[in-house]
Amino acid sequence: MRAVTFSEPGGPEVLEWGEVPDPVCGPGEVLVDVAATAVNRADLVQRQGFYPPPPGASEVLGLECSGVVSEVGAEVTGWAVGDEVCALLAGGGYAERVAVPAGQLLPRPAGVELATAAALPEVTCTVWANVFMLAGLRHGDVFLVHGGSGGIGTMAIQLAVRAGARVATTAGSAEKLALCRELGAEVLVDYREEDFVERVRAATDGHGADVVLDNMGAKYLARNVDVLADGGRLVVIGMQGGRKAELDLGKLLAKRGSVHATALRSRPATGRGGKAEIVAAVQHEVWPDVERGVVRPVVDRRLPMSRAAEAHALLESSGHVGKVLLLPD
């Protein structure tokens, strides 16, 4: 089969579209003929040499896909050849075929075209696991998500609004903030021009944010603690702004706040807190509203996999809104 590979770490130009060995469908797995995959920032970090796949996972980039089941391994029930699915992956999505643990499959939602469904698994699982299962966002809470116009941000806004939270978000342009408003965000902060701590506190009469979902890491750590409400929960899921920063424990203690740092890719496939548990929760809690059109994937554009370098450059420049999809040539 063909897949996107790179022989050494580097910029987007190292990505190549070429022949690789076919994946093997093991016990408890299904083989999926890929209709589309989506580009995530974790893919960029892996390409740069800083985010190797978990032990046993495919070296090929790609943390989600959609497609058609072409083979069912031993010990798998509930899935059959020909089923249209999307899947959460530990790797392997930038390819014509991928082997997937059966517990990480989701049925293609009714009303969502097959390729478009590739935009759903990573964002829905990330948001549900972190904002709801971990941070416990509730009706009436104030929720702040950074990067609201990105893939995770657009989904986080929709799910938080659906839950009855008041949503604040940051983005880097008026156009991106307009999309966030369309999705339901109420407090809109241009991070290039405004201080999100001041804006969120002013908009909430000094209350602050009950839950913060952050992809920046070190750069935003101190201000994220500042914006937390009493009993607030900060969840860090990325390090776009660096890895190391000082944490003011005095402020955190005074607020009875908490800081969680989590990654989805490194979770085990099964067991408590594993990917299968998260996928099952997403299918039960989120999929019905996706099928009703209450929650929708936001897709910026589609490109052939042979142009993966272009897609990576687009994400690195933040020139996208929502998800960028790659389709086999």
C-alpha cells in the first residue's frame, strides 16, 4: 500500500508519499481501507522528531481516520466487512489501510459523509475525555478554550454550549472569532491584542473560568492559573508555547484549583481511562447530537495525501479553521 512517510525528522518537505508494507490485522483488530485522515498538531511534532508513537503503534503519522472495514480479526464481534466507520488511532492514518483495535472504532454518524467523518474521532475523544470526564464541566460553568477556531477548539465550543456552559475563547483574528461566535462562544478574545485574563474576569464579574482547556502549555500557565475561578480546573493538552514554566502553588492553593496535564495517544487501548472507554462514552454521549446536526465537524479543506507537506505547513502557519483532511490519492 501507499502511505506518507519520512526518513529523517525535519520540516514539512521531508514528507513523502510512497510504498510501505501492508498492515497486518491481528486478534482484536479490524483492517480499515482509509477514506480520509485528519492532520493534528501532534503529527507535526512527530514529524519534527519529538513525539514518537507508543510502543507497538504504527510509525506512520495519523491519529484518526474514516473508511470501510475490509477485514475482521479474531476475537472481534460487532463489526463486519463493509461497515463504514471512523476510528481513533495511535498512528497509521496517513495511509491507504490501517489496522485498528476494535474498541477504537465508531460507526460513521448518519448524515455525515464518510470522508468528513475523519474529522471527528480525535477532537470528540479529546474534548469528552478532558473537559467532561476529567474536569467535570457542568451546566452554568464558565469554560475557556484556547485556540477556539482549531479542530479541538471548534468541537469544545459546541459541546460546552450543548452542556449549558458559558463559553469564552481565544483566537488570532476577527474572522476566526466570528466562527467561534457562530458556534456559540460568548466571550471572544483576540490573543494578539487582548489579555484573556482581564476579558474573562470582566465578562464574568470577577468569577473567572471554572474549566480551562489549554494547548499552549508553559507560555500560558501563569495566566491560566490567574483566570481560574475558585475550585477551577485547568487541563493542559499541548505544549505549543513551551514545556517548562513555574507554577505559583500559593495562587493555586488559595483558589482550591487543580492542574491536569494529559495526552490521549499514550493511553492504553483498554482498561480504566483507556481509549476504548473514551470511545464508548463518545458514541453514547456525543454521537446522537452529531447525527441530529446539533454538533458538527468543521472542515477547512481536503487535500490528497501526496500533498501532506502542504497540509503541515498550513497548520504550522495557523492558516486553517477547523480540520484539514487528507485523502488517499
